[in-house]
Amino acid sequence: MTSTMISRIRQSQIAQLIASGKRLDGRELTEYRPIQIETGIIEKAEGSARVRLGKTEVMVGIKIELGEPFSDRPNEGVLTTNAEFVPLASPEFEAGPPGEDSVELARVVDRGIRESKAIDLEKLCIIPGKKVFVIFIDIYVLNHDGNLIDASALAALAALTNTKIFKYEVKDGNVEIKPGFEELPLMNFPVAVTLADIDGKLVVDPWLDEEEVMNARLTISFDKDGKICAMQKGGSGTLSPKQIIKAVKLAKEKSEELRSLVVKKA
Amino acid sequence: MPVFFENRDIVTPGDLLAEGNFEAGRNTYRVDSKIYACKLGLVEYKGRIVNVVALNTFYIPSVGDLVIGKIVEVNLHGWNVDINSPYLATLRASEAFNKPYKPQKNELSEILDIGDLVQAKIIAFDRTRNPLLTIREPGLGKITHGQIVKVSPAKIPRIIGRKGSMISILKKETHCNITVGQNGLIHISGRNAEDERIAVLAIKKIELEAHTSGLTDRVTEMIIKERGVK
Amino acid sequence: MAEKIKLIDENGIRTDGRKPDELRPIKLEVGVLSNADGSAYIEQGKNKILAAVYGPKEVHPRHLALPDRAILRCRYHMAPFSVQERKSPAPSRRETELSKVIREALEPAIFLERFPRTSIDLFIEVLQADGGTRAAGVTVASLALADAGLPMRDLVVACAAGKVDGYIVLDLNDIEDKEGMADVPVAYMPSIDAVGLLQMDGQLTPEEFEEAFNLALEGCRRIYELQKQSLKAKYLAIKESVEEAVEEK
């Protein structure tokens, strides 16, 4: 089994290059790796997408079911996001219940979608207090080469843009499914941008080796109007307040670039 | 060259103690020209060196230290000893006897069994392995009578006192044999239970008031008062 | 449509009588549990949180040990009776995430390299929750670590700020957290100007975020002074009583 741990020589190589404004893979400090997005690849899912961010590969499937609302929100549909770090994606991933990294990833992606109100949960209510639509966003990591959060958030958004919700009719208090589909209406398009701090420099879209070297990372999710809807610092190091403000500015620019890949219209 | 506190002030982790041409002493650290405290304790400015005498700490073994430990495991080659430290210590059979020894498990537990207390010395310790002990020197070995008091290892220097001043007073006034382990465990063996009780009281008082001045007098007074009560 | 609760009135006063930049009353106590190597307790508004540290000590299971430093393990957990609707004792996904971000806020403070092959186990138990428990949890955990005698670069202090009814406010309580527009918890080491925890949920423009962030840092600095006082409190009390006794003679 090969270890993904990188040697000390490589670690200092990466850090030194970044100090002079370059990265090992030739990118600028503020550049994303090449991104490929495909949608509608899993016909049995109500929505799906696959994102390749450099060599990182994430697939998201959307399943819609009928269910009960939460007791404190009887008029709202339910949105639930889950992530699986599939063992085949990395020698470091093991089969078993979700670890803290996969829980964190799912919750950060969910936050971006939920807080930006991308999905109008009230529209998903069928019979208040009894029957609502439940949207399952399942993030499936297929290859881990760094920056799983941005890839997952992008894949989730892309999957939602082509999600179909079945038609229904309420007869005598029962929900009957009718033939045909509607597109799930999206009210917002949240996008996550992750930056890593390496020796005081901010780099956008850290890949696996840079993640090993980084001091800390900051993920910021923006909605279509440039509002921040989620933020998460990660890693065992720290960031200075100045750096955080700088990161927010940089992330906002990059979020617009990313969004334009998923949302073709203005 | 500014200092920001007075000698014997209580400082907390992150407190800026001094700035300029100073040296970071015990329980402090340096960033550029600033010296910060890294533990709760009393700051001490000794010329250019800035120290913090920690008020509470755990014991990190040091070669040559006398320690008191408890046997927690007997195995083929010796014993594992709890010395009240993050690291479990090992006492090899070869360090328990002066003659060459062939290990047999049954025999070892007859000499020192789980739960036994020993006075031992640290003979080796570094970052890559657990501390090694010996009981081969005179005065070391199994503890068979008396009492053990546990204090924070940070207070041991105060209990010993400058050049042993405090510990000699304790021994004299309580008529007890007192062995102080650097790891915070102290063995008291007196003529009777009453003497031992007073010794324990005195040690606990020192532990509580270690950061104050005039302690030696107050402890002596307390011991005399306790005797007078009977 | 349900009546929207008014969280701030026309005079800028919040549901619990506070002004926008006011902290809830805070009580801190250090060294409250006799078995733990270090412990502390916090009350912040209605939050009641206990933190305890065991360690550094040998790592179990052994394969988790790191050869060159200690590992910090952190468990943030809420008691079943801590919230209005009983919470199942099983760890929730939220507790898993919070355990991680809290650990990542405290790790940079400790000189872990000084204790190779050991673990430092930190337990944060929320006995009663009323919003902002992760911030209060970081604040009290940091005291427990200092109480245990661990060498630290600085105390870690945390505070949240957010947006409620159009105002940027400090230290959100439970209802403000749930019904408000945004929540930004921050953990900070004031002496070295370093942020170890930063999260946000809600909707804020970048300018609003900067305002809330700076307000949270200001809250942190105020709580930091309380932390320092509480660490010294026990020893200062002893010093005073000893000096009084001497004067009486």
C-alpha cells in the first residue's frame, strides 16, 4: 500500500516555490486546476453530476423521496447532505462509518446550499406537518487529490441544476404520484472557494501535496449576489485576521469564475 | 529594555514578559525579541534570563532523578512502573539485583508485585523511549512501611527548599524520615502515626502556599501548634 | 405564516435586555474536578459547560501515537438534558464537526512537540445549552489545558458575533442564533494575533462579515481578561489570606 505522506524534501520544495510565487504544478497562486463538469450521468437518480478538479473526482447524486417534516419546521421540505469518502478514492480512506472529515465536508456543502436558500424548502411542502419532499444530496468522493470541498460543492450545485422532481396530486389526504417531472427550481447558486495558507501565502485550490504542507485552510461560500453564506477554517494551524480579510476578497472573485462554469445564463 | 511584570507576579500563558535583549528561560518562549510565558506561574527575572516558576505541572523524567513509583505490570524481563508521569517507566530485572539474573516470571512477582511501591532512580530517558529505572543503589527499593503523599511536581523544589532548608526543618520538627521523589510523590516514615500525620499536614500546607513568602516560618509555627494540641 | 419574532426592539435592545455589543454575564472557575489533570467550568448566559483534560499520557490504542509529538483528542458532547427537546446521547454529526473544529482551534496553542508519543484527551460536556456553545467550549477548554500545566503559546478564547434584525451583534443567544440572519464564531489567541476557529452560516455581505468578525475579536479580547483572572484567582486568594494573617500579627 503506497502512502500519500510526502517526503520532507518535497515539502520544502513546495513551500519554497510558493514563497517565490509559483506552484509545483505550474499554476499561479490564485489559479484553479482544470475543471470538468458533467451532469445527468446517473439516470436512476433524480439529479446527478460529476466534477473533475485536476485529478480530484467527486460525484453527487440527488434522490428525492416523500417523508415527514421536522417537528419544528412543519411547513418545510427536508434537505439532507451526506458525504462518503469511498475507500477506492485514496489509500488513506477506510470502509466504515463517516469520519470527522467526511462529516465536516457534508455539513459545509450543506450550509452553502441551505443558507443561500438555493432551494425554497417551503415549496417542497405537500401536506403541512405530514408529507414533504425530502432531498438527499449524496456526495461520493471517487479520487482524492486535494480540495474535496470545492469539488463537492460544485458537483452538488451542478447536480441540483438538473434535478427533476416528480409530479403529484393530493387526493383524500394521500399523495399520488402522477406521470411526468418538473425541474427543481433553484433560487440561488452557492459556490465554495477554498484557500490554503502556506508559510503566510494564500493559494487557491490546494492539491493533495499542498494540503500536507499547509498551515491552515479557509473555505468561503458565496451566493450569486456576492454574499457570504458559509465559512469554515480547517487545519491545525492559524490565520491572522488580516489574512482572513484578504482571503475573503480573493475568494469572492474566484467564486464568480466557478459559478460561470455551472450556470450558463447570467 | 522593558519588562512588563515584577518579580514573583503571577503570569498566565501568552503574557508578554519582556522585550529586548533577553533570554527565554524555563516555561517561556521567544518570538523575535519578545519573551512570553507558556505556563501559569510566578515570573522571575534573573539578569537577562526570564523564567516562569510553574504553579502546576506534571512530571517529565530527568536522568538522575529520585522517584517513587508503583508497580503496574510484571512481565518476563522486569516490571512496568507508574511514576506519575505521561510516560510509563520500565524497571528491568537486571537493574533490581546486583548479581546476574535469569528471568522467570514467577520469581519476579515474588520480589516486586503489582501494587508495590518502590523508590527508584531514573537511569535513562529520551524522546524515543520510555524512562528506565534502577533500584540497585543503596536507599532504593521496595517501600514497606510509612505513608505516601502526592503533590504537584511543581511544588517539589519548594518542599525541598533552598539548599534543602525546608526539608531539613520538616524532618527535624516532625522526627520523620522524609524522602522526596522528583515526580511529586513523597515517602514519610515516622516513629508513630501522629508524627506522620503532622508531616503530611505540613507538606500539604507548603503545596498550597508555595507561591507566597514567609512560608518557612509559618510551617514551623504550624507544626509546633499541632504538637501542642495533643 | 407564523409571526416573526422581534429580536431587537426600536431602542436596539435585545430579547435578554442587552445592547448589540454586550456580552452575556460570564462566570469562570478553574480546577473544579479532582480526578482530571486539569479542569474548568463556564457559565455564559444560560450556557453551562464543563471541560476536563487527562494527559499527557500514553496513547491507547498505541498505533495512534505520533513519534515526534503528542496528539490532542477532543470530544465535544451535549448532555441529553441540555436542550429543550431531549437530545439522544449518541454523538450527532454536529458534535462530530464541533469536536473537530474545537480541536483545531486548541492544537496550535499547545507545544505538542514537547511530549512525543503521548495523547492529551480533552472532554467538553455541555450541561445546558443556550447558543454559542462551541465558543464557550473553546474558552473553558483552554483554561482546563492551562490548569493541567500544559505549555501553551497563549490562552485560546472564543466568541461569536452575527446579524440579527439588521444589527451586527455580539455573543448570540440561542434564539438569536436560530432566528437571526448570520452567526460567526471565532477562536483567537490575542497575544499572537492568530485565529484558530472561524465559521459562518447565514448571509452576510463581505463588509458585514468584516464588521461581525472584528466585533467577535473584540468580544474575544474582553473574555480573555476574564480567563486570565480566573486562572490566577485561586492563587491570589491564598496569597491575600496569607498576607492578611501576617498583617494581623
